[in-house]
Amino acid sequence: MKALVLIGGFGTRLRPITYAVPKQLIPLAGKPMLYHVLDLLPRDVDEVVLATGYKADEVDRFVRAHPPPFPVRTVAEAEPLGTGGGMKHAGGGLGETFYLLNSDVIASADLAALGATHRRSPRLGTMALAEVDDTRPYGVAALAEDDRITAFVEKPPPERAPSHWINAGLAVWSRRVLDRIPGGRAVSFEQEIVPGLLAEGVYGFRLRGFWDDAGTRERLLRSQRFLFEAGRAGDRHRPPGSSGPGPIAAAADATADGATFGGPVTLGRGVEVGSGAHLEDCVVMDGARVGRGARVVRSIVGPGAIVDDGRQVVDELVGAASGDR
């Protein structure tokens, strides 16, 4: 069993952070988002293929320097190919069935159970579905009594949705689906390919517990709170001389003498937090500096960014260039 992880998109909703780093490498609870996604995979997966696009070289360098617990290879696309085009481009060498994961999904999903459900009966695909109140941003599944997916409705208002179960970005597919994807152009797998597959047997797998598409500041920080609460944080190091309840996941060389932490916080490598600063519900990435007496709340401070002494940063994305938010 292999897994194909889609790492495309420009992360526009997280700019200016994503001018410097792909969103999949933004750390949450002390570990890059991508690695939290890989943590969902069963340990009997033979290989993970990363279908990369934007800042592909950075992703490749990072996984080589910090190997995940699976053999990993990256397949970069020269131009954006969409989800289907990315699958077609990177799908060589996949087995008869494979996991397909979006790289910005944070969830409490049991993918071993998803795989077992897929193998239990003949079917072309099994798609994890998450239940949401607001269906407008998503593709919504129409479901038969046996959870067979009969249709997808794109972004319906809740009162017109056939259900409240949406495509969760986690699935198991037969390799045959790759033959349905045209090569040499951008293809949306969800919109162009999946509707034509439903008649051949595509079923839903209903997720319970936490799920989020961590593509915005608010969702990233909500996902970080879940990861801490679920005990899925990385290094829980607390910088010497700091105080406050936290929780905190800090790199070993991060400093914060005299600073206070009032909620879930991640501090990257080489981060410096000045005395009297207060951090709460935030991420401060590698090489960033938070000045004396500054306050950072519900925000993400990008790599190498500087928060000046006494500055109040609330509900912001702070990039390395002065004034980027």
C-alpha cells in the first residue's frame, strides 16, 4: 500500500507567510503541518509520494533533512496541474490501491479503518467525509442508505445541501482512476473526474471527531489547539525563564527569558522572544524575533520576521518584510 499526498496550491490565504515557505511546512504544535498529515497513515504503508508544486525544492530539501517514518519520494510539477493533473503526473509506481491525502487536512481520522473498509467489498473508491454545519465552501456528498455516494453538489447553501457530509480530502482509490485522468493539462479530480466514477462504486466513510481544512490563519490555529489537546504535539520544550500555562512546543534553541505564554504556542528554531512579551494562541516561525513587551495573540509570525518592542499583534499574519500582514 502506498500513499499519494497532494502538495499544490500557492497558499494565497496565508500570504505573506507563504511568500517565504509553503503552507505545508508551517509548524503547528511543534511540527510541520505536512508531518501531522503523514501521522495519519498506517505504519504498514510502503512508500509516500509527494506530488509537489509551489516551492517544491523547499519541500524536497526539508523531507530529506527530516525524514518521515516512511520511504518518501517527491515528484515536482513544472506548472500547476490541479489535483487530478498532479495525481496523473506523480502516480507512476502506485499499487492497485492507494491512499490519497490532501496535505492541509488536520483530523482525528483512522486511516487504517478507512483502508479496511475499502477492502471489505468491491468498489472503485472510498472517500472520507466530514460533517460540517456550513456547506457553502465545500463539495457535498449525496448519500444512499449504504453510504454509496450518488452525487456531489458544489458549495450549496445548507438549506439546499443533500447532506452535511463533505469531501474530507482523505481517500482510498483503485489505481484504475489514474487512467481516467487526461495527461498534459490541469485537471480538477473532484470536479472533472469523480462525478464520472460514481456509477462504478464510490462510497463514503464518515469521520467522527476533529477535522479541519487548515488553509487560513483561523483554521491553522484551531488545528493547533486540537493537536495539543490530542497529545499530538512535537517537542514540548519550554524556554528557560518563561512562565505561563502554555502549552508550548519550542525548538531547543528558542529563547524567551522573562516572557509569558497564555495559550498554545509554537516557537521555531532560533526564535528570540524578549522579556515582558506575551504570546498566546500563535505560531512564531524559524528565526523570528518578538521584541520586549510585545504582544502576539491569535497570529502567525513568519520566518525571519520581526515584531518590534511593544508592538501589539492580534489576529495577524506577519511576514519578514516590514509592515507585511
